[in-house]
Amino acid sequence: QITTVSGNEFLLQSDIDFLILDWFHAIKNAIDRLPKEQRITSRNLEFKLRRSSSIELLNNLDTESKEPKPEHRKSLIFRLNYSASETNDRNRVKSRLKKFISRRPSLKTLQEKGLIKDQIFGSHLHLVCEHEKSTVPQFVKLCIEAVERRGLDVDGIYRVSGNLATIQKLRFVVNQEEKLNLDDSQWEDIHVVTGALKMFFRELPEPLFPYCFFEQFVEAIKIQDNATRIKSIRNLVKKLPRPNYDTMKILFEHLQKIAAKESVNLMSTQSLGIVFGPTLLRPEKETGNMAVHMLYQNQIVELMLSEYSKIFGSEED
């Protein structure tokens, strides 16, 4: 609030500090440009700029004209007033917010009422399976079925990226709706389906190959003797939790069908290993051996595709 010597009052308000400072400097410069005979004769001119809900004292500035003349000296006080009533108001707001937060319904309650649905993307694999009462997520099955219906012969399937915006739209639909029709025209680009499937596995909080198994798989792939290497990988796969094992089995069976069409889609087991290696298994804490790890990740996926029947088959096989 600015009160002039003539009695006029002006109220300037803003929550932006630098804007208030701009106003102050503009007023000061305007006063400095006045002819000497028109300058304010009042010894002190007080500027009180009040900003609601603020306790910050922005500045106290006393400025004098470049030519020191005590009788015309201007005292410009730039400050914010703060009262006890404002403190009480803020305390009441804090108290109400705390009560509101403490009374919020739990996530479980909101889920039971259907206000919040369980997410598919970004959830742990076993939680998705528990919710669906299965050992393989329904979304994984739907994607695999769609690709096998209309994508086995597509050049660069799983290597070529789909439109990211459409993939994100599909991700949103999957998280919000229970029924999904991947034959709908909006998902006609099969690369959108494969992109969403890769994103599902990439966003698992713990990868399909659990963290605690990563080093064991790496050590197994390093074994020189091929038969021993396959047996070691097979034994590790058998130890995986049921949702991981069943999902892995159906996924690798599907990828094996992709590789069988290599002459048409140009996707070999090596190409699929490069695409899916870092997506399906990774260390919990990345070290300086990233390039080495990536090589092993690719080799593990490639071996499991090449030797699918020996790794996932029955003991008699």
C-alpha cells in the first residue's frame, strides 16, 4: 500500500518477489526523475507492501538522492507486515490438513471400493498373477496371441519400435480397463503390441529373471562345456518362482516361433537375444561391467531359445 503526500492511496499486490522488486525500482526511478522543485518535501515516505500469508521480510532499503539534501531526503521502506493473526490462520490450516491426511482411506480400501484399480504395468509379477488368479499375466497371453496371429511374418518383429504415444495409450488402457481387444483398429500396428509387451517386462520392479538369480545365470553361461552349460541353466530355471517360470516358458516358446520364421522376419535367436537380454535379466545394482553383463544377458536368452526343448522340457527329454 502506497500513500502519497496528497492523500492518494494505491494497493499493489503480488506473490512474486521479483515482480515486487520491479515495482519498487520503477517507483524509485520515477521519483528520482522528478524535477527538484517537484520533489517530495516530506522527510519520510513509507511504502508498505503487504503480501498475504507471508512472513518474509523482503527488504529494508533507505535510499538517498545522489545530491545529499537532508530536507529532501527520501526514506523508502520496503517491507511486509506480519501479524499474529496470520500465524493462527496458518496453524489452523496445518491442523486441518493433518486431520484430512489422517482420515484418508487406505489404498486397500480404495481398491476394494473399485475407486483405484490394480496396475498391470509397474507391478510385481507375482502380484499381477495373484490378482488374476493365474501364473501368467493375461496381458502377456493376449500380446503373444496377437503377434502369432498377425506378426510372425513381419520384418523386424520385436526389433522395430512402434509409435511411443500409441504404446503409452495402450499401457493406460491396460491399467484402467479389464477387457482388452488387441484386434481393435487402434492397435492395428503390430509393433505397438510388441512394444507394449517389451515395456511390460521392462517396467517390472524385479525382472523376469529375479535379481538373486542374475549372477548364477551369468556363471552358468560362462561354462565352456555345452552340455554342462545347458544343464546348469535348466537347473536354475527350474528353481524360479512359479509365475516367473510359467511366464518365461510361454514367452520363450513364443520367441522360438518368431525365430523359426527368420527367413521371413529376419529375426534370429541372436537378434532376439539382443532385444530381450537386457529387458528380461539385469543386475540389481549396475556396476562398471555393463558391457560385459549385456553380452552375457544376450547369450543367456540366445541359448535358452536355441535349446528351448532341453531347458523347458520334461526330465525324460
